[in-house]
Amino acid sequence: MTWTVTPEPFDSADAARLRRDYYAEVAGRYWGRPATAEEIEDGLTDDGAELLTAPTGDFVVGRFGGRAAACAGLVLVEAEVAELTRVFVRPELRGTGGGGLLLAAVESRARALGLSLLRLDTRHDLVEARGLYAKHGYREVPAFHHRSPYAERWFAKELGAA
């Protein structure tokens, strides 16, 4: 089986399911227990996902063997800067190359929009994510915002020509 990554509306059935699963995992890991359906719904309410579409952003879905299995988005924050967000690969498919393909797809779309820098925040406990970012050229940087109590580590990558 192989991976494919394509742009997709953030609110398509597959994308919505992936965003829900992403939130369930990060919330559950944060609390040390599975997130309840109500907690997941609360977390997704007014989460800014509407920014994951033109002209304010973009969203991609990765499929493994045709099954929606990963996602990533970007949100424009300055003229040439966007934040990478909602990067998620289903746990059973981590290590199969999907994360790198997601990052490559989002970076390509960012370049097409004329962006020169991608940045992101993450948490200490999301070690798989931090490893993925470092492996693909994201470097740890000083905090560039303090708007989220969950942001504990910050990364950035300058985008050169493809």
C-alpha cells in the first residue's frame, strides 16, 4: 500500500473525522485519559478550523491504501508566514512515511502561496511530532506567541525553492 496526499476541504467527512481523531489523541494524552465525546466536541467548537481554507489557509489529507489516515493544515499569519497546524497521522501508521509526505505537501502549497516561513508550536509530550519536525528540517526557535497554554515548544522552517 502507498500514501497519497491531496488538498481537501477541512470540513469534508474524512477531514472532519481526522480532525476529531487528532483532537481526541492530543487531549487524551494531555489529560492522561481518553477524552470524552463532550470534551472533544467542546475542543472542536470555535477552534479556528475555518481559517484552513483560502485565502487564510489550506488543508491536506493523506490516504494510505485509499483510507483517510493523516492530515495537516496551514494558517497564514503574516505576508510570508504561515503556521503549521493539526498535523496528525493515525498511530498505527506512524513510521510509514506519511508524516514526511504531509509536510512536503503543505510546504509545497505554502511556496505556491508565496510564503517563505512555516512555523508551529507543540507540546513536550508530543515526542513523535517533535521528531518528525526535526527530521524534516524544522529547527527549534524561541516562543513566537503566548496565546495557548498548551504551546511548550516552537519550531520554524525557512522555505527555499522546491
